[in-house]
Amino acid sequence: NAGVTQTPKFRILKIGQSMTLQCTQDMNHNYMYWYRQDPGMGLKLIYYSVGAGITDKGEVPNGYNVSRSTTEDFPLRLELAAPSQTSVYFCASSWDRRIAEAFFGQGTRLTVV
Amino acid sequence: SQELEQSPQSLIVQEGKNLTINCTSSKTLYGLYWYKQKYGEGLIFLMMLQKGGEEKSHEKITAKLDEKKQQSSLHITASQPSHAGIYLCGAETKTGANNLFFGTGTRLTVIP
């Protein structure tokens, strides 16, 4: 049982480039989330989804886009990378709307230079 | 403004020693969760506390919730190197929220 899988694990982007962070889960969870983790700032919610075809903004959605065409996949898109988006990104999924017992991916460390 | 404050930010202890990590909320808590994170890995759910005065234990880790003080503490007894990592508290500050606010984390190092 793979759980939540994120790819890539590391990436360096130049300012203005775009990329997609992939997230897939094999637990048939309806709820999926994208967080970013900045040093000393804790985790902040970027976007979340309560099911296929349904997404909503979190605390810090600017500069990101998401889609949820299937239950399994929840990719996060950065269109014009900026240094402020240097962070570690975590994807998570859960059965319930309360993320408390969510399963987290291993994270993607992104550096924008 | 940061809604959840954790203290200390980092902690270095000798193996076998006890330690406590605190998490304080600036808002009313509707649920408090503790996670552990190892470098390069995702978050691992440890415990969830929902009621004032509630206390839960898992192996040598005990968490308590003081609802009136809007605070939770995580206590590790007889620490081991396997306890090393970053401990994060997360809280729901309103019911029905599809989000958790996370603390800033406490980095624990256990010296053998």
C-alpha cells in the first residue's frame, strides 16, 4: 500500500519557469490537500479538494493552481515561479474533512533561483 | 499573525531524559493534533485531543489538552534517539473547517 506519493522529491526552478508537483494516493480518499512548509512558519494550506472535480482555495493560493480530475490525483501547478515559492510542499489525503488523521506524502523540496 | 506558537523551537536532550513541548493557541481550540516529522519525510500523526483535560499516551509520549488555557503539551519520557525529529502541533480553530493551522515546529535532538 503506497499511501500518498509525491514527485519529484527535489527540484530547482528558475524564476518565471513553470512546473507541476504530482500527488497521487491509492486509498480512495475523497479529501486531498496541498500544504507548503516554510522554516519557522509551520504548514500553510494552499488548496484542497473534497472530491473529484471539486477544489477550493486555502490560506495561500496565490501563484498556484490545482485540478482534481480523478480521485487519486491532485497535481499542484506553479505557472510563473518566484523566489517566494521556495519551500517544501506536502500533499495529504484523508477520509474525513477533518485532516487530523491524514496521510502525508514525503514532500517536495522546491528552490526557485 | 501566527495562531499557534510552539516552544521551545529546538531542544537537545541526553538520551533517557524527559522533555516537554508546548503548543499555545491564540484562538479557541476545537481540536488539537500532534504530528512528528523526520527530515525528508512527511508528517506522521501521533495523537488527537478534543476535550479539555483530555490526556492520551502512545508508548512513551503523552499529550494533554488544557482547553481553558488554549494550550497543549507533549511529554516524552525517557527519550531515545528514535524520538528525534520535528514535532508539530495542528489545531482546528473553528468547527467544520477544512483546514488545520500548524505550529512552527519544535526540532528535537536526542544525544545518545
